Amino acid sequence: MDINNLIFNKINSLVGKNKLLDAFGRAGGEWVIFVMFVWFVLSGFLIHLSTFGELILPFIFLVVAWLIGWVGNIFIGFFVREYRPHISHPDKKILFTPFMNWKSFPSDHAMTAWLIFFMAMIFSLPFFLGLLPLALWVVWGRVYSGLHYPIDILGGFAMAFLLAVVSYNILLIL
């Protein structure tokens, strides 16, 4: 068995053994991403109250980078054709049913969580380091909930990192 499946099986074997851990995993895998987005928007208001342009720039960069990343993830998903763990291995446990089941790699949630973190760091938003444990919670929750393999999370991280590097370089030019 490869290390990807080994790590997934080890984490997924915990599902159903502790209600509190299940709730924590489901929250991370399903809802914390929204908290991260609200945090990003509100912290943008805290630092960029001087002009509307300064306020809207981080938001525009995040949305445009996310759209490019999401399209890129869909494109990669068509070629990789890796199904979610609960589809490939029906004996695996899931905490909730995802919206789409046709692709697992790369993880859109992991890409989104890391992209929010990286953009907050690039724009020096207040308390951006507080987004780091939330991003880790999201990606752990996606694996724990039975929706992604660890390699899917790494793919989402790589896409977010690439988009952040490109965004940062564009900002340097502007």
C-alpha cells in the first residue's frame, strides 16, 4: 500500500469513534473555509480604511486568483481522474456527502484555504497568522471526513502557492 493510502486509512479509521472529533473534523472539512473568508474580508477593512481602492484590491486579487485556481483544478481533474476515496473504496467512512464526486485531485478546499492564507500574508492583513491553524484545520478535516487523500491536499496547496507567487509578482509590477 502506498503512503498516500496508508495516511488516509490511518486518519479515516478514527471516524465514528469520538463524536467530538467527528464534529471537529466535519466543521474543518465543511464550514471553517467560510470563517476564513469572512476573516479575510473583515481584516481587509481593518487595515485599508483609507481608500476604497486599497480596500478592494486584496479582495479582487483573492477572487481572481481563486477563479483561475478553480478552473485550473477542474482542468487537472479531467486529466488525473482520481475519484474521491469513498467512491474508490466504498468501505471508507465519510462524515458528509460532498457537492461533487467526480474528482478528488487537487482539493478545491485546500487550494481555497491556503490561497486565503497566502493572500492575507501578501497584503499584510492584520492577524493573518491566525488563518494558518484554520487552513490546517480545513485540510485535515477534508482527509478526516473521508473526502480527500493527502496527495489531493498537497495538490491544492501547490496550486494556491503558485497563484500566490504569481499574484505577488504582479503586485510588484503594479
